[in-house]
Amino acid sequence: MPSFSSAEYAAILLSLKVASTATLVSLPFGFGAAYLMTYCRFRGKIALDVAVNLPLTLPPVVIGYLLLILLGQKGFIGRHLLEPLGIRLIFTWKAAVIATAVVGFPLLVRSIRIGMETIDPMIIKASRTLGAGWLDAMFSVIIPLSLRGVLAGSALMFARALGEFGATIIVAGNIPGVTQTIPLAIYDYASSPDGDAMAMLLCLVSVVISVLVLLFHEYLSRRMIRVD
Amino acid sequence: MELRIVLQKRFGSFDLDMDVAISHFRTGVFGPSGSGKSTLVSMIAGLERPDNGLIQLNGETLFDGSLDMPPDKRRIGIIFQHPHLFPHLSTQGNLLYGLNRCPADLRRVDFDTLVEVLQIGHLLKRGVNHLSGGEKQRVAIGRAVLSNPRLLLMDEPLSALDDTLRFQIIGYLKSVCETFSIPFIFISHSLLEMRLMADQVLNVAGGRIIGSSSAEELARQRLGSSQVGYINLLELGRSCEAGTLYAYPWGAARLLLSAGSDRDNSIAELSSKDIILFKQHPEAISARNLLQCTVRSLFSSGRKIGVELECSGNTLISEVVQDAVTELGIAPGGTVYAAVKASAFRMLPG
């Protein structure tokens, strides 16, 4: 029975770190996008909808490559924004976070949006006539009533983030101890002659974490149905 | 209370155009569904934006095309057809929602008094999902009133309730608004509700205000066109058994009804169609009530003639056709006998 070395532990911890950071960073943006698409009428709504959902259908490698072009030293954001500030993203764990966030974003927005759409719009109107401004109504009515959607979306995005491979390997590389997450480590072991056992073991870890997260998600969705 | 409204709103083929000043404490807006009543309410409350117009409440401009005060600043409460309570808050949390958002110097409604008037003290700690339909609507009333509105809009607040609850809630609505002297606009397609709730009624159809009258006048105007005729509302005292029937005091008169009641005061409905007029005292009739009346006035409505009768200090409206008026020689000041069957009365629940 093979056992983990520090590199494997590092990969597991890094996976959890990247996935949770990506989820947390995306939450306010995901909430904002879902809010806009549920409650606001504006021009270009369809464009926003398509843009948010695009990563769901694009190959992650494409996303990774586009991010590399955008954020790299010659890229638009890389050259004009990051370089003057002295920030280097490419081939760091932060790049993995960004790649993961973009890929998982649609799942988050979808869940929050479903949560918001189950709220009776008249309840929000009632809160407004009772003296709540729109921001107040958001915090006192919309957030509490869409909380399960937010949590379910976060769980889904977290699970997706743990498995992110294609976009991450392009923008963050596969550097053991620095940017090597569980899927990247499995990829390494699978392509080395005697790495089968270790690959299997990491797969097992991956399955266990995913199952736990999905159980949590399922539990939330069931409660959501029961309440409504 | 002075509410000035000039509103234009067009959506699809519907076109709303209203211009009215409302100053009555208890105003009704009456009209069929789709006539623009709810749109009017939404625009007054600031939930919907008019295309054009002016809304002024007590001299303060709420909307004038360039200015559009948000609903939370207008201090106009709404009671909707359904309670729309906050499902994540307790009954108390719902009640306090508006109160907590009302500036301290504008608070006039006392929480404990309101809870007592609405009889919801035992519900305070409960989650709103465990309340019955009538309880929910009472909490919704309390929530709106506790936000200390300058004006309360009631948008068909009774139409989702069954008959028994309807009249209970009418009682609560009236007593709350009287206790805390909150002027209201009551919207409904029910003429009966109008007569119980409103003094002055705006008659609305097809997005226009087609008339303004007292609820009583409106009911008389509609005598001829209504299928049920004019409904007399008789305030009766406590009943006592009289053989197989029940005797009720009605002013100075006494009526025999087939239904009993254990309340001190009740209201009975009697359609103008169920009153038969005789020129002379009939010898013997099967109808158990025979009232000597004086004709006060006649009015025509459609093809019918309404006869306003005075009966021991009470008023009664009967309907006849023109031929009957001529044949019986019914004229103001004359005497007639009104016969009513004991089973023609319908007690209002509540």
C-alpha cells in the first residue's frame, strides 16, 4: 500500500485552497450577476447571459488559453494593469484560482438565480412599501430567501473547481508544490511508468471529497423544495 | 388626506387615463377585473411608473414625470389580495418589519394596541407558514399598519377569503383604520364590500373613472342592471324564538326570519326583488312579514323602478316595473304594504 509523500499532501491542500478561494471570490460577482439577470431589465441582458454561461460549453483549454493571452506579460491586462502594479499571475496558484473561478462561475450563477426566481416578487414589493430601500430589501429579503440557492451554487462550484484541469494547466502550469492540484498530480502519475497506485489513491481522495460536497448540495436542494 | 392623481399609462392595448382628487377618509375604487384598479394602486404606491402624470399626497409631490419618489419613501401602505408575508420571519418579525423602518418621530401606531385590535397576540412567536388564511391576512394588515402609513391602499384584500373570513376581516380593517385614524383607499369588484367599507366610491371601467358617488347611490344606480337587484342591508338586534321562526328587532319594527343567530347585532341581506308591494292590506298571505310603509321616493334604473320605502324609521328599497307603479298608483307620500318571506333574508356571516 503506497502512502502519500509531502507532494501529494501539498496537492490535496492546494486543491482545497484553490477551490475554496475561487468559490469565495466568485460569490459576490455571482450574486450580482444573478441579481441583474433576475430583477433588472436592461439592454444587453442576453449578451450577459451568454457571457456568463459560455464557460459551461467552451472547452476549459480554450478558457485557459484565452486567459493566458489576456493575463500574460504581453496580454492586455497583463501589460497595462498587472505589470505596472508589480503583480505576476501566470504560473502561480492565483492563476489557478482565476481559471477555476471562470470555469465554475456559470454553475454558481445558475443556482443563485434559481434560488432568486423562487422568491415571490410580491414579497419584495411588499418590503419596498414597508419602507425598505432596494439595498435594504436585498439584505433583508432577497439574500435570506435565496441563501439556499447561494449555498447550493457554492457547493456545486467548489466541486467543479476541485476537478479543474484544462484551464489550470495552461495558465498555472503543473509545478509540484506550487500549482499542482489533485487532477494535475494524477495526470503526472498516470503518465509515469509506476505511478498507477498513487494515481488510484488520489482518485479515491477526489471521489471522497466530491461525494461529500454533492451530498451537501443534494441535502440543500431537498430542503429548498420542501420549504417552497 | 388630499390625494391628487393625474395618470396616464399604456401597455399593450390597455390604456389608462385618470384624473381625480381624493379627499374622503374611506374611499372605494370599484370596477370589474381588468379595469385598471390594481395598476392605479401600483402607481400610487410607486411600484409601477406612470407614463405621464402627477401624484400629490397632502401637497407633497410623489410623482411628476421628472420626479419619481421610490416606494420606500412614500409612506403609503398596501394590503394585497394575498398576505405575502416574509416566510423567513416570525409573525412578530413580520409585524415589526415596517415599524423598524419608520423614523421614530413618525411612529403613531402602538404595537400592543394593534396586536389587541387584531387579536394576534397568541401568534407572535409562530412562524408565518403555520398560520391559517385569515390569521395571515390579519398579520398582513398589522404589518402594513405598523409601518405608520399616511395612506393605506387595500387591493382586493378580501377576494381570496371565504365568506365567513371576509366579514371578519372587514371588521378588523375598519376597526384598525378607525383606531389609528389612517385614511384608506379600498379596491374591490364587490359592491357589497364597497358599501361596508367606503363612503365615496370611484367607479372605474376600461382604465377610466366613469363616475363618483356614494356607495349607496352606486348600489341604487345598479339596481336595474344587477342580477340580484339592490341588496338591502338590515341591521338587526338580538333574535328570540317565535314558533318555528326567529323574531328580530329592526329599528322599531319586528321581522320574522327563518335563520337564528346568537349575536347581539347582525346584518341581514334582502334583495329588492324579494319584496312584494300591495296597495291595500292583503287579507291573508303566506309571507310572514307584512310591513306598512310610506313611499319616500322613486328612482329609475334601467327598465326597473326602485321604490324607496320608509318603514318604522328604517329604509327599504324595493323594485317594481313601470306598469306596477301606474296600476298601484305608487307615488311619494303614499302608503303601501311590503310583504317579505321569512326565508328571503340572508344573514351575513361574521
